[in-house]
Amino acid sequence: MNGKTLCCLLIGFYIFAAAALHISSTASFRFRLADYYKCNGQYGKAIRIYDKILRKDSVKRILSESALVRANFEIGLLAAKFDFMNLAIESYARGGAGFEFPDLKRHYTGKDLSHEKLPAIGLLEAGRFEPAIKEFRKLAGLYPDFRDAGKYINAADDMQRQNIRAGRENFYFNLGDTYVENGLFKDARAFFTKRILDYGVSPMDVLRYLNKKYSRNKEIVSEIWGDNIYVVLEDFETNQPQFKRYMSNAKVKINEHFIMKDFAYEGNRSEFLDMTYSKEGYDYWSKEVIIPINAPDLNLGLRLFVKGDNLSGRQLLFWVVYKKQGLTGICNPPFTRLDAGNGWTEWRINNLSESARAIASRNNWNSDGMMMEKIIIDMQGCSGKFYIDEIQLILGK
């Protein structure tokens, strides 16, 4: 090895070491910052910092397993304080997927079973069946009225006995079925409508499976989903608004736009807008999605729930992309408005592909591979308060 080569290697090693040191110090700083926010009751900020630690690949690569587990479990603990139950369970599941996870004693106070059972459910959904059973037994001792403890233990035992392990292709479908088989219908609903998507299974794969497995079982459909099988594209259980102003020729003053706490059709939160228009016109507010809608085996519909002023003047639309043509368009199909109770109104488009194919047919476009990429609400210059909640992709009957 000549001197020049050795010099280059030493320089490269120095650069790598310096970068690693910088990343490590950045991670340490973020942990300290998150702990500071947590200790000062700024839980939303703490969650965002822990989330940054987990999302940045360059940081994750140099962290120990215990540090990654800690970040996930901290998010779970803090998410529960906001009643973000799905996020809490998912975080515990990601933290519990490794071989090392913290002692859960500090999670148990004997005062709030609804929160304290979440780490055990997370371990179950991580495929850590023995630890999950152990924690459910602890909870049963701590909460004598925890009548579902035996059902959770049986669910974990069923998965373990069938040797259904995390990482296998059908693990999540088997897990959801086990919830159903053990009568854990509330868990089955939250899992099959939302968490399974957050774990990375596509909405279309979930709906195909549910359609094949359960659509003929009216009793189960009614128990878990109600009138239609569906998955939730957005539940607004978050701290940040999900709709953004997209296109407009109206003039508006946005008085308020935020996530409303303790006011929802489902769950605990909804998105709230209060606007005053000085010039009417179209005013598109959009939520981005990626949903294939040319599915011959599925009749896909869309529904969401709204409440507020001047609802009759606003419109539900969606943005479609025609992949084969490289073109896009806005679909403005007829949609139904149904009373959903407590002042909420259900907006529903019954057949997404039919509406999108109609545009393709008029323009002689190829509809293969067409995608819905935005859900749009046209405010149409209607001033006043407006709440949005629970966007669902539904199976038509």
C-alpha cells in the first residue's frame, strides 16, 4: 500500500468517524430534548422529536436496539396521554418487536386499564406472544374486573400454537381473524380498519381479504363494521391538520384551522375550519391518498362525516390520475348526504371507478391503472364553521 492510498484511507476513516460522531451527538441531543419536553408536559413536541429519531435512517443505523426500543415505547406512553390508542399500540408493537424491551412496571398504576393494556396489545401485535401473555396476566391481577384478559391470552395462545409468526405473509390477517374468533370485536374493528394499514398492508389488499373472508357473514360485518366493510384512510387522531388548500379562485379569510379535541364523529378528534369568504368561487381543500380504483373485483366507495354551517353548498370531489395517459382530472360525481346523528352528516360516493371511467370514456382515455390521489372538498365560497372526520374507503354492496 503506497503512501497516497494510506492517506486516502485515513482521510476516509476520519470523515466516517466524524459523521458518526455528529449523528450520535444529534441523536443524544434529540433524546435530551424529547425528555425535556416530556418532563414539562409538552407531550406533542416530545412525540415529534422521538418520531424524528426513528424516521431518520442515518440516526437509526447507529443507535442501539435499547435506544430504538426506548424511543418507540416513549411514543406509545405519550400517545396514550392524548388517547391516540392506535398510535400507542403501533409504537409498542414496533418497540416490542426486538429481543430487548423495558420493564413495563412503570406503565402500570392500577388507575387506567384502557391505557395500561396497550403495551400488552402491542406485544401481541409484534408477535411476542409469551411476553404478551405474561403482561395480560399481570393486568388481570391488577384489575380484577378486566374480563377480556382471558380473551387476549387465548388470542396470543392461538397464534403461538399455530406457529404464526411476525414477518410471515399472512401474519396480520391471521391476527385480525384471531381477534374475531375470540370475541374481541372492538379490537378487531380498530385493527382491521386502521392499524393493519399503519403496519404497511395496503388498503386494497385488506379490503380484498375482508371481502372474501367476511362479506357473507352478516352478523360479523354488523358487529365489527356496521353496514359496510371499510378501512379508515384518515381518522384525524393527530395534532396536525390533514387537509390543505389546493386550488381556488375565491377570496377567503381563514379564521381558524386546527385539530379539534374532544369533538368527533368517531374517536376523540376532528379537523376544524372557520372561514369567511369575501368572494365566492371554487375553493378546493385536499387530503392526499394513493388508491387504485380500477379494481374489477371490488366496488369501492368513499365516505366521510361532516358537521357545520352551509353544508348543502359544499361538494365532495376526488382527483384521479390516468396512468396510461399521463393525465389527471377532477371527478365531480353525485354523492349522497345522509343524517349520521348528533348533527353529523355522512357524505358518500358509491362507485369511485364508475365515475372515473365515465371521464375516461368521454375522452377516449385508457382507464387501466387509474388512481385516486386526492380527496377534495370544494368549500364553494360558503362561510362558516366546518368539521371533518373519519374518511373511509368502503365496499359497496
